[in-house]
Amino acid sequence: MSKRTTWIFFIFLSYIVLQFLWWEILLVRHSNEIIHLKQNIAAISSSDEKIILRDIAELQDRKTLQVIMIAGEGTVFLLILLYGAYLVRKAIKQENELLNQKNNFILSVSHELKTPIAATKLQLQTLLKHELEREKQKELLNNALTENNRLHKLVENVLLVNQIENNNLSVEKQSFDLSSLVRTTVTRYFNPLIESKHITFDVDDDITYTGDKELLSSVIINLIENSIKYSFNNVAITVSLKKEDVAILKIGDNGCGIDDKEKRLLFNKFYRSGNENTRKTKGTGLGLYIVKNICNLHNISILVKDNTPKGTIFELRFNS
């Protein structure tokens, strides 16, 4: 909401409130005048002092009752009016916040699309224009493949969000080896980064689960990418899968951590932390939104905990 619109809204609301209060005051005054006139008529029309006093007392009681009634009904109406104005103001604010988030998302996606496309194009052009050694060719091809995977993941996330929003996300559940899925997903997708990003495993064998392997693989990828992104230059990711009363997957990092007040907002669509450092990182604000919705479809509870001595742990409990 712009400042001009805000001022117009509050001026209009103030005018309505003041007019209502003035109307209520006038109504009380007119009621008092009518009761006072009736008291005078009662005093004139009867010669019995007891009857006069009784009529005046009754009229006084009626006057008090009417004032209370007018004030009570007026107060209730005013509160309803103010509450309605609050809801309108809140709805407009939320709508504008969502619009800003969408605009930021479009800018982020545009940047996220351009970067891998430009990088891949440059690497392929280099391969075509220059006679390079085999090792250098292999390095450029690996870089191009990494950028292609990044582009594929972004497109996949956008498509997943569209399916979630339209309640069209199909879940094909089957029993599978969860231990193998965790290992395979990490090694296949993060293979070039396992050593440089210090990604370590602590996965128990032969843990089975019934769910959609592709969607759960996407959950693992998104969580690890999030941990890498917000660990900045000091990355150390731990991936742990243990069998207790249920299977528990923990993905921890030693990054910047998350404030308690922001933990409940993490899984909102387009949400990105307000921390100045994290705001500079690349991202669309869709990854954790996708994670939460996939977990909901599988009855998986997800918790966000503080790591020791610093960082964050995402804990997934695979409820049956």
C-alpha cells in the first residue's frame, strides 16, 4: 500500500468514526430532550406530588436505560467497524507483501535462469573456439553439466510449485530402501561438491519407507542446497539417517543459523530470511515451501533446530 493510499484510508476511516461519534452524541441529546419534555408534561398534568415524583423517576430510569442502550449499541457497532477496517488494512498489506514477493521472485528467477545459461554458453563456445587439452575440456564439460543441473533443478522447482498450487501433484508411493535413496541422491547430485563442501554421511543400512522416491529425493536436494547456500564460505554439511521409533533424517550445517522468530516463516512461499547476509544469496524462496508440502503429503514431520556450536539442523521424522 502506497503512502498516499494509506493516508486516504486513514482519513476516510477517521471521518467515519468522528461522524458516528457525533451522531451518537446527537442521539443521546435528543433522547434526553424528549425525556426532559415528558418530565415537564408529567409535572404539569398531575396535581398529586407522589404521582409526579413517580412519573419523573420512571422517566429518569428510562432516560438512563436509553443512554446505556445507545452507548452500548454504538460501542459495539464502532468496534465492529474498527475491526472491519483492521481486516481490510491487513488484507491490503498482505496482498502488497505477496505482490512484492512475486516481483522479487520474478527478478530472482530471471537472474537464476540467465546465470547458468550464460555460463554454459561461454564454456561451450570456449570448447568450440579453442584446441584445449583433454583435462581442460573435461573440466569445462563438468562445469557446463553442473550449470545444466542447476537450471534443471530450478525449472523442476517451478513446475512442482505450480502442481502444488493447483492440487495436481501426483504422489506415487511404493516401498523402497530409504538408506540407499539418501546415499544415491547426495552422491549423484552433489558429487563434485562432496569434498569441497565437506559433505559427510552417517546413514544406517536397510531402512525402508513407503513413499514417492522422486519427490523425497527433491526434499533431500533442496535441504542440502539450502544448507550449502547459507553456510557461505565455511561449509560443512552432515547427512544422518537413523532408525529409532521411526526413521529420522537430519541435515545439519554450521552456517549463519536461523532466528527463532523466523523459523515459523521459513516454509512460506517466496519467503527469504531478512538477515542482510542471507539476502545477498541467490535463491527464489521456493525450496523450503516445496519441502514442507512434500513432507505433508507423506505425513513426515519436519523440525528446524539450532546446531552446536552454530548453524541449523533440519530434522525429518518419517511417520508411518
